[in-house]
Amino acid sequence: MSTNNKSTTERTVPSIKIIKNKVIKDVNIGNDSPSQKRTNKRSLPSSPSSPSNTSTTTATNKSKFFISPNRYFVLAEDEPYSTNSNDNNLIDIDSQSQGSVHSTTLTSKKKDLPSPIFVNGVKDFFELSKELAVITGSDSFSCKSTATHLKIQLDTPDNYWKIIHFLQDNEAKYHTYQLKSDKAFRVVIRNLHPSTPVSEISAAIEESGFNIGEVTNIIYHQTKIPLPLFFVDLEIEENNRDIFDVTSLLYTKIKIEEPHKQRQIPQCLNCQSYGHTKNFLQLYSLMCSMWRKSSFHDLLQAMRNSCHLRTVQCHSSFSSKIREWISCANKNAEVFTSDGKIIFCNACGKQIACERKSQLDQHMKTVVHVSAIKRKFQTQQLISTSSPSSSSFSEDLCFAMVSSDIPLYKLQSKPFRNFLSKYTNQSIPDESSLRKNYLSICYQKTMNEIKEKIGNNFIYVVVDETTDARGLYIANLLVGVLNKDYAGRPYLLASKQLNKTNNETISQFINDSLKLLWTDVGMERRVLLLLTDAAQYMVKSGKSLKLFYSNMIHVTCIAHACNLIAEKVRELFPNINILINNGKKIFLKSPSRISIFKDEMENIPLPPAPVITRWGTWIAAALYYAKYFIKYQKVIEKLAEDDAQCVKKVLDIIKDRSTVNELTFISTHLSFLVEIIKKLETQNMLLSESFCLISELEEKINIISGPKGATLKTKLNDIFSKNKGLTVLRNINKVLLGEAEVVQLDQNYKDPMILSSFKFAPITSVDVERSFSIYKHLLTDRRHSFTEEKLEYHLIINFNNKE
């Protein structure tokens, strides 16, 4: 049946062909010639009665053209348009539609580009573009100008970093964003108890086949209470999304999900612009204003000039203003004292807002202050000058009690107050008066003594963090002098509570703490050594701080490295670990068992229990069982009838023949670890003596044969390979020893004054562990009412006045 005889309802859509990128109807349908000119749908007829126009309009309304899945595919050809309609140029779109869609999808896949760079204050774009073309190539970047910025888009991350370094060297004002390739894959773990150690969480996730970057417990921002939520940052891997299938971890049913996205628009706190944020401490994250290799004070000064931050003032100039304000009022007596930030009125016993001098003048004119001056200072004139003043006695009493770790509430004891009053002939103040009025003064005096002893010397910095009994993150920072003539004593400079533990908070904590020590420009170059543990966030923090402290060498603690080897030994001998863990439990709160032990093992102490926070205690416990194994075995055999599980476990381990072999191996090859750790914990060691201990450690590990010896060698090499700063210190030690070989050092370490300062440089962070011991002793169960500020005052006064 002919197509022209079909009814309107049975009419089919005519086939479509492409003649040199032009879509037309089939030339064989109807009586129209192939060369008939098509009428545009949108063009109106010239005359309503025109036959040609009417027929064309009718045909257009009744028959619709077939639209291909990709209507722009015809534009992909570069051939010029031609009206020749020979058969060689006819392409059936039905047979090509699927292939065209697939090919177009592949070719149109968007390429991942690095983050754009937004530059301010470009004066000569043409010269800038020529410089960029020389650095990256003419086809490797594109620019777009706005009213405030010049946007530079690079094609590869390598070119991106070339331009970043170029802008830093030329002190350009710009901001950019973190590269997608540098972002960690972050997830949130729900329903996991907040007391779970992050190290155990990391180990459990790594066993599932994922590479862990960092694990952080989430704390509620108002109450500071840890929540059953953990942030987990994974290294970029193809199987990262498989972590959402994990439903159980550490005996807990969990749920892993993506973190909630921040809905508020980010705002920079420096330039007040929207769209980016301020972050001083991450070299590869959001960067604002001018990044360049200079001091931290110079960076702040440059940002202050560029962003017009008139409210930011130098601490040293403000402190001098405060001293000038209170000097006039302290002519006759010391009415006001200040720590450089806060003015304290000794007469009224309260702090005064000191933003303006008028506020101080207004306080001096109040009736309360005038009456307090008459009551306190005029009565003191009646006392003989030979006896100490009441305020001086109260200050000395507060300092003596805090530095001796005597709680101030002991003054509530009536016999103690009577004793002090009888032998001092002084009025004993109340504990609240000491805490409110004199504790801050004692703290400030201690800080002034630290500043005086540090002076302008080169220093080393020791940093670590811990979790206290309340579940809060606490970071301590110690400083000490690096001098060629003597070993500098460490001083506790700051102890702060952190909202979370990562490289950002640690870096900010170190910067803020060192501001308490120095305010002058250029003093950052006197920080030569940073000592931390080997945690991943500490390593990242050391890399970030290198931007501000160009002479600083970051070294991870060697005593901590020895403890990691001891932990590896514990993993290699699980039976000995069961023996040590249960051997002490047998005699806990059991007088009858202790009596049997003393009868069999005279003048021998009870089995030791290893302490996680004390390095090398597990090896020491293993050596105890190796030394007294025969006698201890007889004691356990006498207790064989006991039904206690710990007795049964120990009895099974002792009967195992491999136990004697394993104890013999530990006693023969690994007893030196305890001695080396104790020697490394010694203070005031020469750098050469410390490296002698490291050489002894390497030699004794390397001579251990067998598969266990190979495992320990691999562990030791892995620890030292990650400790990049130790290699620099090793070369400096060779220079100090005068070895003949040529030692290659960085340009920052070619100054003889700097090199000689490393003579007594420490390589362990044991001093900060001692400060944590004092902290935990202060924060007992009866003293949880400490505020964060008062606890820091107590700790700093107590630690720095031990000698």
C-alpha cells in the first residue's frame, strides 16, 4: 500500500537523513523533489491565501521531525556546509544514534582541574600573564577578571603549585582553596563510646583494609562533653566508600555516614570577605592574604596592612600603655598590678576593664575604691617597716602552698590556721582570697622569671597532649635554652584545653604559647628544635610550623621509639603477655595467696604489673618472670586447686614448653631496652651521648637473628625512616664531634652559633610526660571544681618551682 494513500490516523513518521550535517526528510516520500526548499517553522506566511505557504504550514503542523538523542552531534563535524545531496553524503541517523551518544559522552567528560587562585591588586596584567606563560606554558592557564579579583585557572596541580610559589615570592595578595586531591575522605562513626582510644579505632579500621589518616572524638561545643561520635579521615583510596558497609567495630554496633555539610557561607576573619576562611596553620588548606617564607609577626603585619584590620594591636605596645596608666596611680603605694592584659586593683580585690584609660580613671573616683584605699593602705602605714606587709605575706603563703602542692582549702583547717597565726604573727587570709587575689600574681611572677631566664637565647620546644580524668584533651608546652655551655632546664610555658586534637589545634596552640615568651619581630628564628611523639597529627603540625620557624628541626621522641619496639615485642609473644597480665592478679586482695608466695619466695617482691604510660615496664615484667620462673612455678602449682580463672590461665602458660624458650629469648636479646630507656630519660645529656645510645640500640637489634629478629629490625628501620629531623641532628652531631667526612647541611644550619647551640640538645619528650604526671596528681577526684585558668596557674607554678 502506498504511503500517500494512508489515512491521517495511520500516518507514520518519515525517516530522517543527514546530508552533510543538515537534517532533511526522506527524498523518496511524496512528490516533493529532493531539492525542495524547506520553510522555517517560525516564519509567517506572506499571504494567507498563498497555496505554497498553506501547504507548507499544514505539513509542518501535521508531521513532527524526529529528534536524535544528541541534537548537537551534527555540530561535531568540521566540514563546511554543502547543499549537494548525493548518496555518499547521506547518513542514516537511526543506525548512528547509539554510537554518537556514547562517543559524545566520552569526549565531553569533564576534566578535574585544580582549585582556582584569586589574586588582588594586579597592576599590569599583560606582564603578569607573560610571567605565568613562562612558568607554566601558554596553554596551561586561563584568566578571568572581576571587579575585585583576577581568577587564574591552571590545568594541573604541578602548575598550580608553581604559581603559588611565584605569588609567595612576589608577596602577592591572594586566596585559594585546598586541592581535591589533598582532601581526606571524612566519615562519621556513630554509637561508639567516647572513652574508646582513638589508637584502637585506627587499628580496627586498618585491619578492615582502609588507610587511616586521623581519628578525632567529637565534643559538644557548649558543655565540652565527649559525644559517641568520631570523625575518621581516610587516605584517598578507591575502596573508601566500602567503609559505609561496616556495621560492627570493637564489639559495638555502629553506623558510618557522611558528615553534615556546613550550610552557612564561610567568611574570612581577616579581610571580612565571604567565600573563603582564615587559616594560618595549614599550608595546603584555605589560604588568605599573603603567604611567604617570613616570620609569623611579619605575616600578621602584612595582613593588617592589606585588610585594614585597625582593631588588631601589638601586644607589646598595649602592655606599655597599661604600665603608663598604672604608674601614675602607684606613686605612693602599689594600688594596681597588671600582667600586660588585665589591670587588677589590690585595694578593691577585683579586675578592671582596661580598654581605655578613662575606665581606670573612673574606677579610681568611685566611692568603693576611695574607701578601700583609706581602709587598706592607710592602716598599713601603722605597721613597722621591719615586718612584712599583709599583702606580701598572703602572696608568699599562696606561692609556698601552690608550689609545694598543698591545696588551698587546707587553710580551712582550724589547727593549721592557728599554727600559722601563732608562729607568723600574721592574719591568715581565707582560701578564696588567695585564689582570687594572689594566685594570678604568683603565676605572673613565675612567667616573668621564665622570660628572664630564656632571654634571647636559642630554645627548644617540647609538646604533647593527653586526655585527663574528665575526658578532656589537654596540651602542655615546655621550652628550654639551647646553649653550648650548659644544658637548659625545661620550663612549662602553657597548659591548655583543646576542643579536638589535630594538626590545626596543635599548631595554633604552639603559636599562641610562644607569643607569651616573645613579642619582638624576628624571635621566631631562635626556635631551633621541636620535640613531639610520632603521632600523625604531630608530624603534620611540624611541617606546617616550618613555614613560620625556618630554623626549626622537628624530631620525634627516641624514648617513645624504644617503647614502640617494646610494644612490638609484646605482640610477638602473646603467651608471655597472658602470663604478665594474670600473674599480678593472682595476689591482688588475697592474703592467703600472698602468704604462700612469701613462704616459697622469701625476700622476693610480688610480680610487677606493667603500666602503659611508663615505657619499658612490660619488658621489665618479662625479665622478672625469666629470673624467678622456677620458684614462681612452684607457687602456682600449690595454688592449682584454686578455681580462679587467673590461676588457671597462668598454670596453662607455665605448663606450655614454649614459655621457657620465649622467656629465654627475651632475657638474652631484649633486656637492654629497659636500660636504654632509663638512660634516655636522664636530663642534661650531651647530644653525642644520646646518639651513642641510639647506635647501641641499632647494633643490638641488628644482631638478633631469626624471624623475630627480622621483624624487630624492620620495625626499627620504619620508625627511624619516618623521623626526618633525626637525620639532620645526626649530621649536626658529626659536625660537633669534628669528624673529617663532609656533612651536607641545609642553608639554615651553616651558622656556627646555631650549630654550637645543639651541644646539649635533648632528643626525648620525657619532661612533658612528667608535667602530665603532676597534672593528674593535681586533678584528683576531690578537685574537679578547678576552672581551666586556675588549673593552669597551679600546674605552671608547681612544675617550675620544683627545685
